[in-house]
Amino acid sequence: MISPSDPQAGPVVELHDVSQFYGKFQALRNVSFQVQPGAIGLVGQNGAGKSTLLKLLLGLIRPSSGRGTVLGYDLVRERSRLRGLMGFMPEAESLIPGVRGVDLVALAGELCGMPRRQALRRAHEVLSYLDLDEARYRRCEDYSVGMKQRLKLAAALVHDPPLLLLDEPTAGLDPNGRDGMLRLLHAIASRHGKSLILSTHLLGDIDRICEQVIIVDKGAILGVGKIGELRRHWRNRFLMRWRGDGERLLSALQAGGVTVPSRPRADEAFIEIPEDWSPRTVFELSLQHETTVSDLIPDNEDLSQLYHRLVGTAATARPTGAAAAAKDGTSTNGRPQ
């Protein structure tokens, strides 16, 4: 069982002008942002600065400059207290060979300050919640990939923290396993009131469970906030579906100044109508050409388009270099660090 967390007053994370150097290399560049409690996506390409940001929040490294708070506690002065308020699920396997699942999760609880008996009881509860009760006495190396991911999540949850930091929680999972993990994370955030920061290169994972997003590129924050507020809403772009002779209708629309950027299927197309048109004009033309428009859906920017727009804009603004274009719309270009 996972206890509901008390609502956090104020931002769950707030940073002001935070920079991080490794020698002469600057991994974070004057990072300033705040995010509210809830499910938060952290996205960026390989080397963008996500791992450094997670290490800062966990208190594993001190910022070279700047200041910040997590759950209202100072990143530097109160970092020992913060560690008991956060759970971390690393991308690396991080399991101990020869140790049973229940003992590993209980050990994670003890390392967070729980008495042994309480940690063991909580380990049984969390493993049951994550459907690992029948495997709790198996050795870690005997778990499947999906079970290992849930075991790592159990270790992050055992001390019942209000904030979870998750690094690639769906890595290595098949479609069913990925779907199951995302459903678990959504339930943890929505039903139990936990805040979570999900670091991943899979934009679909963020789009599915997160309300807010942090977009980082080359150590700089390009966008932060509620996904719906960051997206562009195009007034004159629609997804049109029809029944009948769509070719005649499309030709008539294009003759009137409509552009057709793409056609996902034979009976549908994305269209951009002129500024002085209204959707009614499209329906009137469809009647003239004896074609039924079954759907005319406003087309808003999706998370993939938002990400690549911000990264592309930042690359254009830089004096040298250019943003690497993603190969598809499902992920950022390259695996994250």
C-alpha cells in the first residue's frame, strides 16, 4: 500500500541561476525554473544535462553557483534531510546478486532511516502493490527485465517519499511491460498524490502521464511549464476526414488557397486554411463537390513538435552549430544521460 502524500505548498523544485562545471566543461548554464507538484517530464538529448540535474536534486553534487530548493528545503544546506524525502529509480540495474527481492527493498528502506522491522513490513506492502508478491523471495538475478524495473520502483517507494526521481523507467521493456509501468506511474501520481520527475528520451511516455515538462538542451532550459500551455494552438490548421470523392474536394480547397501539408491516410489530410476563411467554408465547398466531411478537428502542436521547435529555435540562435534533427517524432535524437 502507498500512503497518499500531503499536498506540497509551493513549487516542488525551484532553481535560481544554477550552473554546474566539471573542470572547464559547463554541464548546466544558469538554470532557473520552478515546477509545481505533480507528474513532470524531463526531456533532452544525449549530454543535454539531465543526469547532472538529477544528481543536483538528489544532493549527490553541489551546484558550482546558484541556489535552489526541493520540497521547500535548500539544496545545499538541507540536502541530508532531503534524501529521506525522495525516492530514486536509476536507469542502471543497481541490484545486488544473491539478495532476495524483499530483502533488497527492505535494505533501501533502512538506508533511508527506517527501522529494520518497519522497512521489512513496508517492503512486503510495496511489492504486493506492484504485483511482485509471488516473486518476493526470489534472488534479484532471477527476475525478468520487467520485474527488475518494478523491483527498482519498489526500492524507490519503500520509505513512502513525496517525490520520485525516475531515470528511464521503461528502458528495456516490451510494449506490454511499458504500458504496465506507465499505468503504475500514472496511478502513483494521480491516486496517491506523489510528485514525480520522469527523465526519458521517449516523448510518448511523458505525453501519457505528465502534466508538466522541462526541456533541456546543451545545459540550458528551453522550456518549462504545463505541456498544454507550452504547445502552440493553430487557429487555421485542421485534420480533415471525409467520405466520398476526396480528391475533387482537395483540388477545390487548394484552388481557394488551402495548403495540404500531409495526408496520413487516403481518407484524411491535414489542411491549413487561409486567415480569412472559417471552418464553415470547408463544409460549404464539400457540399458543392458532393463529399461528406465527417471530421474537421483543430490540429494543436504535439509534444514532439513542441520539443523540436524549441531545440531548433535554440540552435538557430546559437552562433555556431545546429540542432540535430530527430529521426522520428517519438523520441529525442539519441539516448539521454
